[in-house]
Amino acid sequence: LYCVYKNIALYMTQFWFVLYNGFSGTSLFDNWTLSMYNIVFTSWPVLLFAILDRDVDPEDSMYAPSLYKLGQQNAYFKSWTFVGYVANAFYHSFLCFGGVMMAFQYGLGWQDGRNADMIPVGTVVYTAIVCVVNLKLMMETKSFAIPNLVIILGSVAAFFVFIFFWEYLFAWTKVTTFARMYSIANDMFSNKNLPLVLLVIIVACLFRDFVFKCFSHFFYD
């Protein structure tokens, strides 16, 4: 379900952008950046989650066979659970896209006074999505360990390393394919207001999820 959620969360931002640009068919994201989403920036945390996460201790699972009935009875996977994940993905994508667009509309620009065009705005939206979906997985983890934290933060860090590398690739090679990402990382990290915008968007997305998790833990677990 998480894999469904994280992909809908990303690609629904394209849907909101289509409504914004009059169905022009233009993509909000750079193609290479988009393709790295499921290869690097969100794949390794899910893999480690599948290997390490436990909802009960191994000893308890051996001495309580009745626990396996919950899986056979689909106690954790129901139609409403699926709908909830999809709705949450819609909600997070809307907040990430709408929050970034509102920030740029009401004064978030680059330090030299230039207005950001489509690809820089899309890169900021993409940054928000990568941070939100990785932190969301952290909230879904039941048996949290240091490797989980390292791989989640490492995946987010890998994105920032990638856009720095992608920025200077044009300067090194002079290949026009890479020109659209030139100077974007420098513009993003030189903007003192951008971290605050991203923090507000991330908190707005995950606060409701955090409250719901706490409520479910104390009253239903």
C-alpha cells in the first residue's frame, strides 16, 4: 500500500499542474529527476522496511499461531484501508503542489530577483514530495532501528546530491539536454526562505497522519 501511496503522491502533482497550465501536456519535472524517484530516492527505504520491520517479536510469533489468522482474514488489508492510502496520497500531493505554488505566487523567488520558471518550481515540489513520502514511511515503521533512519535520511540526501551533480553536468559537458537544470540547486540553497516553506509543507502533510497514528496506537492497538 505504501508503494501505491508514494507513486500517487508524486504523479498527482502532475495532475494538479495540468489543471493549472490548461491541459498543455507539459511535465512539471525534469525527465531524469522523475525517473530516479523509484530507482534511488524512495526505493531503498521500502526495501529495508520489508526486511527489518516487525509488528510482533519473533518469539511471540512462534508461540502464538493465532496471530497468523489476522493475515488470512485480511484484518489489515481491507478496501477502506486502500481507499485511505489513496486519499492520503491525493491530500499530500495537493498540499505539496499548492503550497509551493502559493509560496512562489506570494513572494518566494530567487535571491537575485528572478522569477522561477516551471522546472525550478517543479524541483521544489519534487523536493517536498521526496521528503514527505520518506518521512511517511518512517511513521509507518513499527520496529524502528538505526539502519531505517540512516537509509531514509540517506535517500533524501541522495536527492540533494543528485540535483547538485545534475546542475554542474551541463557546465562540464555543455550538452544541451542537461541545460534545463543548470543553476537550480544553487538558486534553491541560496534562498533563505525555502527551508521554511518546505518545513511548513512537510508539517502540514504529516501532522494529521501523526495524530491519527497516535490515536490508533492508544485506542486500537
